[in-house]
Amino acid sequence: MIDITPDLVRAINPRHPRPDVAAPKIQRAFEQFGITTRNTVAMALGQIGHESGLIPREENLNYRATRLMQVWPNRFPTLQAALPYQFNPQALGDRVYGGRMGNSPTEGFLYRGRGPIQLTGKSNYVTYGRLIGYDLVAQPDLLLQYGVGFLAAGAFWQAHGLNRPAERGDVRAVTRAINGGTIGLDDRERLYQRALVNVPRYGLLSTDAPLNVEADAAADLDARHEQLTRILGLL
């Protein structure tokens, strides 16, 4: 298992407020849900880093009308249609999520995106709450706790079989499973590559994974060299 350290959390989000709290919670969730190899850990950190900065947070639905037209062009094709929902998070949540994903027409805001992976919709709160042993329907704000939030993210990852595309570095496939499209693909790729550099591959030091010069990216080789140099300096 890759050791999730506060430094690794800071590498993904340099402004993270509590990397010391996040690191062990991520570690526990990743171990429980089988996210344990270098590639899967890097992909999960990059994807969750894009979704939330590795911070359990709730979806910001406080939008200007012109922004609503950009985010939901089919629902708000005109400024007149968007104005009633401008800076009105509850009305907006019910409008865009109500009557979908297991929500009643008035439950869209209640079951808006929460947690590190932005779990959205009552049906998802039911499903992943059962998987991790918490009643997220009755207490949706539990997802704003580091422990519960990352357990839900781990359960989502495992349920969608994301280790397989993660192992082959398929950022697009993982993004589609999480996002339903490819929103933020460039940033997800950037964070994944950053994670690959910072997630240690023990290589010649303490793993049976061979050093493959032809297959490894230049950044990865640089990281290996830096790690080896640092360790040799401590001897």
C-alpha cells in the first residue's frame, strides 16, 4: 500500500487546510476499497483533487445568471430563464437536481454534491451510505467529515470499477465515470501527472516492480532519481 502522507496531500492541493487530518482518512479509505497501487492511488488523488481539492465540501450553487447559462445551457437558454435562480442556491438545486437521481422535486438541493468526490442525488446517498455503514439520507452532512467523505469516495471508486482504467492511465474513462462527461479533463490530467511524480514507486528500494526505462515517463524517472538521492544522503 502506498503511504498517504500530509506532504502527498499538499502536493495535490498546496492550500489544503488540514493535510494532517486528510492523509490518514484517505489512507484508510483507499486500503478498505482496494486503491493500493501507485497508478490507482495517483489517479484517485488526481480525480478527487479536481473534484474537491481533497477537502470534503458541498457543491457551490451560488451562481450569477450568466454563469447559469454556461453551466446548464439546456435548462437556462436565456437570461430571463436564469434570473430567478441567480444567487438562489436552494431554488437552483431543486431546479437542476429535483425529480432526478432518486430526488423528489423538492429534494434537489438537499442531496446536492457533497464530500470529496461530490456525491450527488438521493439514490447515491442511499447506495453509498449502505456500503459504508452510514445513513447519508438522514444525515447528508456526514459527507462533509473527512472520514465518512473519503469512505464514500472509496466506495464509489470501487463500485464503478475504476481501478482497471486507472491502472492503464486512462484519465478520460475515469473522468466519464465520475463526471458523466469530460468536464475538467485537462486539470484532471494535470493533477494525475502531478500525483504520479509525488506518489513513490519504491522500485529498486523495496518493491518487486522492475525499473522499465522505456515505459516510464521522464518525470517519473526524475522522481525516482530524486527519491534515491535523498535516501542515499541519509545513509
